[in-house]
Amino acid sequence: MQEADKLVIAVKSDSLLPLITNKKLELKAMKGFGKFYKSTDIKQIEAVIAPRFPGINQTIDQFDFLNHYQAEVLAVYRNGETISTNVGSVRMKDGDSLVLLTNENFIKNWGESKIFYLTSFIGEIPPPRYRGQRLIALLLVLLMIAGATASQYLPKIKGAHPDMFYFAAMVACFMTWVNIMPNRKYTKVISWDVLITIACAFGLSKALQNSGAADAIATTAINFSKSWGPIGVLITIYIITTIFTEVITNNAAAALVFPIAYAAAAQLHVDPKPFFITICIAASASFATPIGYQTNLLVQGLGNYKFIDYTKVGLPLNLIAFIISITLIPLIWPF
């Protein structure tokens, strides 16, 4: 080795501090850091770029990470590949995992934002500020579940039994009160975009029901399939229910198709139970769209999924569930 040689060194996180404090070495990422941190305050942090990150499609040098976030990018993980040389020329994309040189304030400032996902210290997990908060949060969640489960046995409030929403709202308020969820960060904790999308999906569901469009589609399809016998009706019921559940939620889909299926069974003089089982399974198989069920929407943002991702994976799952159901239901619950 000679003076002014540039070395690319791979080390564990606990070996980073000795390199930074060694006066005979000059870490490239440390240039300009002096105005922000002392060398003993510096940590390695991993952060995943979210779709709302403002520097997407810019190179790291163009975006100037240091002045925006007081952090320097050491490496980029992308599609299983580690990029650690010429990092400044890398164009950032959502889903990239960045290894940052910064301090613990980065997670405090950006850990709960919509700009980064899964920000954490590399090699260590910071202890919670108050260890008792974990236990309190766990107990509150258990009480919420217990309260919602036993709600029908509790006294009525304004003529109605308290439901899951009531207990969830109470727990959220209490968590804010005891500072488990800081009241200044409630907009970051609650996914408002998901809630608005769910509300719009309910509106679409009501429009299809109140206009009679959903009922007309289901009635026409099932009446058309009666000439094929009970198996034809069973297949039609499954297809109609699974289409409805992807658009107007599972409860509404089951409620719409149930009376039509019962009437079809009576006209065919067969046991309606296979039709009811089919409705239950088809209404629960909402895999092909993110709006099919609330949990689909909840993981869409966290996993950085697109609408087409649900279709690519969900349609094969729907097909598998369809084949298994149509094959086994008549054998287990004969007509």
C-alpha cells in the first residue's frame, strides 16, 4: 500500500468506529461531517426508500443527501446486489435499501415518515425509551380484542352495543394520552390514504347495491346457468361472488348472492348448503385487487406493491381456490 491509495473495506458495524476515529485514515463518507456530528456520535443506519421520497430518479450526488438529511450514503442494496463503489452516481429508486452514515437522530426524525421504510440501526436495535410502554401497549391491544369479542354482553351505549371501532378508538386515545403514540405524530401513525380508499370502496359498493346493478348481474348469470344443473349454478355462484368481493367487499358480496343462490336451489330441488359453502369461500378469496379487502390495502404501502402485483399473484391464487372448491364442495356437501 502507498500513501493516497483508495481502499474499499467491508467491515462489521462494530468495526466502523475505530476506522472513523483513526487519524491515519480518511473515510471518504466523513468529508463534511464535522459540521454535523462528533465522530463518537456516528452510527450506521439502514433505510428503505419509499415511493414518496423526493429524490427518486436523481443520483445521490445530485440530491445532496448530506444537506437534506445530515446523512451520507455508504452503499445501496438493490435486487440482491450491493453497490458500494461510485455510489454518488447511482440513481435512486423506490425500494432501494441505503446504508447511511449518520446518528441516532435520523430514526427519531424520519423513522415514522412516509419517505423511508424500515429505518433501523445496523447491528443493533435501540432500546425503547420506556420499557413499560411495550407492556401497556400489549395489554391495551388484548383489552381491545376482548372488548370487541364480548361486546354483545356489555351494556348498550345510545341503544347499540360497542363494536370493534369503539374499542379501537378508545385504545388509540389512551395510547396518545400515555404518550405511547405521540400526539404530534398521529398523522404519520394513521394511514389516511388507506382509510380514504376504504371509504371510497364502501361508496362504490353502496352504489352497485342501491342502483340494482349488482343484483341484476347476479340474477341473470345464475338463471342462465340453471340449464347446466347444480354444478353449473355452483360454478356461476363462485365466479359471481369472487368478482363482487374484489370490488364491493366480502360482506356485501355474500349478502347479494345468498338469497339468489337459495332461490336457485329451491327451483332445482337440491340442498342449498353446497351453494352457501361456495359463497363463504368465494367471498373470502379476495386476492386479485388491493381494494378487495382492507388488509390488502394496509400492506400495499408497506410492501411498495402496485395494483398489477396483486393481479399477478392473486389471479393464480383465485384459480387454485376455485378448482379446489368446485371439486371438493359437492363431494363433502352433496346436493
